[in-house]
Amino acid sequence: MLLALLLLFSNVRCPPVGITIVVHTAETVPAAELSRAETIAGGILRRAGIRATWRNAGPGDLTAAPDEIPLHMLPIHPRTLAAEANGYAILMGAHSYAGVSYPAVLRAARSLGSDQSVVLAAVMAHELGHILLGTSTHATNGVMVMRFGPHEIQAAARGELQFLRVEAQRMCAEIVRRASTKS
């Protein structure tokens, strides 16, 4: 069983390209908490072979470059988002973006007895995964499970939450594709 899991979850190396995550309404989350979540989410992406750079959106950040993904931190839980959902990804090719409901993250962290930054990081990595995979489907293991439970959040806290190898390979291919379209 352990060997099977090691074959499913494996470090994948992308060519030396990365992705920039542009965080909109970063002030929704306390700065120290957001910074820690970015570090943890960056580690999850790094284990998939992806180098992530994080930056807060400025007033002129209305459109994203091909090597950027907009990530919105929401101070309220949207009515159109299921009550148990922590985030969403809008898949529109090069114009895809993601959002995280900070109130839902706080509720999930309380119910799981976990650090808010860890839950926030897992949700951020999950939604970015949807964008880089170009799909709304979920996996039975790892970052892309439908709902995070204690197992996934504890793995994230230990620095062990990962994408499946096939997911990592597809995300790397998408990053390479995006880099090739950058002017």
C-alpha cells in the first residue's frame, strides 16, 4: 500500500518556469496569516514541481498576464457558493481565476481543529489546481479531494499534502504552455 501511494504521489520537475499568483483583496486576511498560507501553499505547489511567486494586486491589476493567476480573498461567503465550499475556480482558459471564502476557511479550521493558515493554504492550492488542470473534477486522494478532512489538513500541516503525479505533470504542462504564449 505504501509503495502504491509513493507511485501516486511523487515529486515532478517542471522546466524552470513558474506561475505568479496575484492576490486580490489581500487585506481580507491578516497579513501574517496570508504570508504563512502562501508559504505553505507554495510548498504544496513546489512538491508538484511548480515555482509559485505571490504578489498582492494593485489598483491597475484588472487583467492577468498568461503566467499569472488571479486569486481573490473574499470577506463574505458568496450566496452562489455552496455552504460547505471554501472556494471556487472559474475556468475560462487564459482568463480563469479563483476565489477563497475567508469566512468558510475560518469555519472549516474551527471544525477541523486546525490552524487557519493551513486550511487557507490547502484551499488556495486546491483552487489553483483546478485552474492549472483546467477542470472542475476532484480526486480521491491528495490536494484535489472534494472536501478536506482531518487527514488532508494534518498532511498539509506536516508539509506532506501533495498533488497526484498525473495532476502535477498536467499542471507543469499548462505552465509551460502559458509561458510560451507570454509576449
